[in-house]
Amino acid sequence: MNSLSSEKPAILGGVPAFPEGPPAWPFPDKAIHQVLQQAQQTGAWGRYHGPCSEQLQQKLAERHQTEQVILCSSGTAAVELALRGLDIGAGDEVILAAYDFEGNFKNILTVGATPVLIDVDPQNFNLDLNLLEQAMTDSTEAIIVSHLHGGLVSMQRLTHIARQRGIAVIEDACQVPGALIEGQIAGSWGETGILSFGGSKLLTAGRGGAILTRSPQIAQRIRLYSHRGNEAYPLTELQSGLLLPQLETLDYQNQVRQKHVDTLLTRLGRNSGLIPFDNWQLSSQAPSTPGYYKLGFLYQPEQFQGLSRDLFCQAMQAEGIAIYPGFRALHAIHSRRRFRQTDELKVATACDQNMIVLHHPVLLTSEENMVAISKAVFRIAEFADEILSLR
């Protein structure tokens, strides 16, 4: 083993792979700068309603082939409003994966319903459709399905199961705007689809979200709930204006991200100690392309001399690489009295303990940077014993 300081990981005093740190998001953009200038010149930034909001609704409706688009203040608010639009409440059950965004769990509680947690697929780490039907009861009224960390859930299979039982589907596409699932855009499969425009998202307005639905009845319930003399959960005209040029470049940027993810996974190979998400269960009869708000891996400590996930993340962050622990599993952070579960949730527990995610901005940079990331992983593995001594 070469012990030269310059070849050691940065956490041990070596030179970071990215001395300037991870790229900030959002990137500078002339089109967005122009929107800001025009808003200042026209005063549109101060309007309650305006042409940008209408254009955004129209473009989202066209992309997702839906009739109703309701803009709102966040993806989290959008999920709550979707539940209310479906008239979910006390006595109802809503199924979701045990490894998911915490806000989805809390929104179910907020409307008075009971979350029902099922495990995630051991290769895909998203909702395990093999466990779906056994979790259903006469009280099951909806399923929240999220596509996370580069994983996609087979929406052909899920919607077929749900519609046979008369159960509504809320498709959380907050991490995957523009992704294609079995030939159809993410967010367009369920009774409602959800988008997020949070500050770190692929489409960002700092905050914001949208509910997509083909049902006038669902849309009307949402509007009746959220209109209280004015919008209770608004997306501003300025935010809408900022999103319009981003929609124009989304597909191209998703292609770049996919290309660089492919490069990174190839460089890491199969024995790096980082297990990527495998979308094996998707239908091969129609194309699918994931989204990469976060690129997820199941971390294997045994491949790093027992180095903990948190210490591995610290070592990668010292290299200037934005890798962090994933979500906490829902059953690990909530009282057992607040939910029902139908299996042991073993895979979700493994995700809780060892999921890591790479934040997306670096995926829009260069293939050389993907090589640098992979080299940092191998360098940390090589010096894992020495890093362990830092504890």
C-alpha cells in the first residue's frame, strides 16, 4: 500500500478529489436570469395570478397528458391535498413503502387515516409489489408509490392490481420529473400524480409542488379545501416563471444524468461495496428511463473493513463529493401504534441502516468527474483500516 499523503483519502490528509467541493444547485442560467429581470420590470413578481402560472399548468398538463393541474406550495402539501381530493380520512388505510419520504407517512396521519407499511424490493429498494395484495384490506383506500434514488416501480403492474380492487393510486414523482416508466411519463399513471419544485429538486423554484389528475371531482375537492378567500397553499407567479425555462431543458439534462450514471456504475463495477438500484421488474415491452434527483446505493460495510456508513459518507464529503445517508425507514422512527405492517420489513431496515445517496448536481458535469468519484470510493476502501482509527 502506498502511504504517500497525496494518495491518501482527504479525510486522512490527502488531496480532495474535488477541492472546491460539490457544485452548487441550481446552476447559473441565462434564461432564468431573464425571467427575473422581466418580473422586476413588469411587476409580475407581485401578482397573485398571471400568465406564467397559466403557462406552467398548461405545459405540465401537456407533458403528463392530464386535464387538471393544481399548483401548490410544496410536494409535501401536494400529497396532503391529493389525499383530501380522494376523500381519504378516518377509518381508511393507505399503503406505502416502509422506506419512503417521511412527509408521505405524516400526511396520511394528518388526514386521519392509517399508514400501512410494506417492505421494499431487495434489488430495487422501492415498493415491493409482491407484498402489495397481502397488505390490502376492506379499509384500504389508496396506495402512495414513490420512485426513489434511481429506482422505478412497475406502474403497469401496480395500477392493474389497484384497479382490480378499486383502490386509488397517488404516484409520487417528486424525485423523477421527466422519467419514463414503461412508456408513460412518471406522475401520469395514478388517480393523482405529485411533483415537487423544492430548492434541491431537478425542477426548482425554491419551494413548490403540483398535483396532476384527470378527475374533475378530485380537482374540485382539492380546490374547495384549499380556497379560503384566497389560495391557502400558493405557488407564486414568480416561481412559475422560474420553472418554465427549466421544463424546456429537463429532458436533455435527464439524458446527461443518465449518461454519467452509466459511466459511474461501469467504473464502480459489481464489487465496489455499493449496490445500485436494479429496475429488473419493469416491463420490457415499453421503454423506461429513471430519474436521478438522488443516486442511491446500498452500502456494504464488510467491503470497507467494517467502516460505518456514516464514516464512509464523512470520508466522501471530505473529498468534496455530496454523498449522504438516505432516508430513515418509517417503522424505525415512528411509534408502532401509528401504523400497521404486514411483514418484518427486513429490506427497509437494511436501507435505514446502510442506504447512501449522491446528490444530483455533479451528474451534470463531466465523465471525468464520474471517474474521480469512483476512484475516491476505491481509495477509501483501500485506506479503510486507517480511517477506522479516527473514531
